[in-house]
Amino acid sequence: MNIGWIGLGKLGLPCAVAVEEKGHTIYGYEINREAVENYKKGISNLYEPDMDNRLRAALPNMKFMESIDEVVFDSEIIFVAVQTPHPPELDGSIRHQHVRKDFEYGYLVKAAEDIAHAINRCKDEGHKVVTIISTVLPGTTRKLVYPAMQKIIDRPIGQGWGLCYNPFFIAMGQTIADFHNPEFTLIGQNLTIDSSSNSGEILAEFYETIQDSPKLRMTWDNAEVVKVCYNTFIGFKIVFANTLMQICHASPGADCDVVSDSLSKATDRLISGRYLRGGMGDGGACHPRDNLALSYLSDNLGLDYNLFDFIMTVREKQTEWLADIMCQFTLPKVILGKTFKPDTDLTVGSPSILLANILKERGEEVTFHDPVTDPQLPPKVPSVYLIGTTWQEFLKFEFVPGSVVIDPWRMIDTVPEGVELISLGRNPG
């Protein structure tokens, strides 16, 4: 099939390559023309395994178009992967101050309007399935995206065009693998207003060529709820796991990994062990901001209790606990790891940065060392080191004698003589 991509950034480009690898032709548009010129040379500038080699292999079947019109004209399915950003101060790397705010939808609505105009200009080119993958709050497709398109397109939905909401569940650094092997695939379609369209069926048949996952057909709103609740459920699991870590750290004879491993066996009445290990708070470009957006929605809906604000508050309190432990020692403060997880160069929403900001509030100077973002080594003086990110490089880090190593992840087993190791959540009694 001919597959269109509007937006070829850190999500769109790897997913487009993943689609090409399954035998489809890609027609893509990206507003950043400098990035496109690099793509044509096989340079992605993305921290994804073997990304540039895979991009170069895909280039014969990837067409970089000059306009959205060209993408719509040549494609049967048009994926819309434009950003729906939050203000930088609401990414989870600083205190959230109980602020609630929706995502910014200006880029998404503008793209939908441009696609609508293009559909008018190519009405004889077959049925066009417009597929939104951007993260949005429930009701956005119905209240904003569909009306923006419907008022422009000169024929009703179902007559030559359809609109689906189809969010992805991927993690940065493993985008292609996650796209090929999801737990399930959501396909949202509003059959109340689109009863004559087979857009959802076209999308489902396309995915049969890509992945073996269950295809869950539902309304736009249901798919939107599933997407944001999936992300925020992970945030809830992490604050729960970190609470177990705090309990076990204060309980002689307790080990939070033993507790988490035991709970992970309860896959019937509980859930899998993913994200159930004590450590740092949730991070990244999606999870903290999705909690903040659902805090906004909770207030708008008048819910009795704002669970999502609670999750973000606990996340901050648990980070304050880490700062408390570091501040017990009158030594320079060093955080090992700045990215929100290993094997990426992304620092957005990083709990390590949140920890550094809390320490700075207390008048502490903080030094970062990260293999990718801050490769310079900290001064070789006795320090308090906290393992913020589980980079494997830190297993061989040379800690200065007289130092203290605080390990929320329990990844370090031994340290040199003269270095104190504090494994959080593990209290031998």
C-alpha cells in the first residue's frame, strides 16, 4: 500500500521506516526541511538502535514530498504524527505546582485542515483514511479534529474519506520494535457519523501486514481514553513501586525487589512486573505530561478526587525523599544519569533533573554525569553520588574513596574500599 506520513520526527520517522520494512511505500512530509535533507542521506539524528542503517535500507521506498497535498494525493492511509505539546515547565522535570492544563492542539488542527483541503483537491483518487496518532485528551477528535475537517471537505465523512484515531504504544529507543510488536492496536472510528465508511476495516487490514497483535475496534473517545490511561497507569505503578521501596528501606530484613518479584507472579488478579521495580520517578515525553493533562480533565469533569494530581504529587514527594538522603552528607552532590532512561539522549521529563532542581532549591550545587548528554567526568573528590539512570557504564564507574553512593535501583553490588553504598529499598536488618 501507499502510506502517507505527516510529521517525520522522533516518532513518525521510525514508525514510517517500520512500515516500509513490511513492504509498503512511504510518502512523507516533514516541515523541518533540514531534517529531510539529512534523512535523504540516511542520517536520522535519532537515538534508536541501528536507525541510520535501517533508514538507508528504506530510502528506495520512501518519498519525501514537498507538500501535504502531494502526500494525500499519493496515499491510501495518511498517518498524522504532529506534536500536541505541553509547556516545557509541565514536563515533569520541575515541580508541577498543581497546575492543570490540556495539550496544545494548534499544530494538530492546522494539519487536519491542510489535509482536508488536499482531500478536496484529489476527490477522484480513491478513499483516503486519515489516521491521527497524536496523544490527545478524550473528546478531541470528536470536538476539534473532525469539525475542523468536516467544515472544509465538500462531502460528508464516508464519501471518499474517513477519520480514525489510532495511537501507538511505543518507548523511545525501541520505537520500531514496539511498533512491530505491540500488546494490542487501537482503531477508533465514529460509526454514528461514519456508518458508510470502511476506514476502520482498511486500517485493520493494513495492520495485518505489520503485526500479529489484537486489533481493538472502538469509538474515537474510547481509543483516546485508553491511550492516556495506559500511560498514566504506568506512572501509578511506578509511584506504587517506589512506595514499596520506601517501606522496605525502613523495614529491617526487607528487600523491595523480593516484594516486587513476588507481586509480579500474580498475573491473574494483579498485573505484570513491568514498571514494578523501585527506583526513580516516571519520566519521558509522555507519562508525566499525560498525568498533568488528565489532572486538567478531572477538574473539568468535576471528579470527586483528582487521582492524577495525587500521582504527580507523590512522584515529587518521593524525589524529595531522595534529596533528603543526599543532604544527610556534607559532600558535593553528583547525579549519575540525566536522560529519563538509559539508551536514549532524551532528557524531557527526567526525574534526575527534577531531583537536581529540588536540591538547588535547598542551596546545593549539583553536577551531572551522563554518558550521552553530560559525558565530562565530575571532579575526583569525595562526593555523594546518586544513580539517576541505569546506564550500564555506571557499573564500572570509579567512585572516589570517602564517597557515598546512593543506588535507588540496586544495580551496584560492590564499591571500592572506603566508599559507602546505600541500596535503597534493601534493608538487611
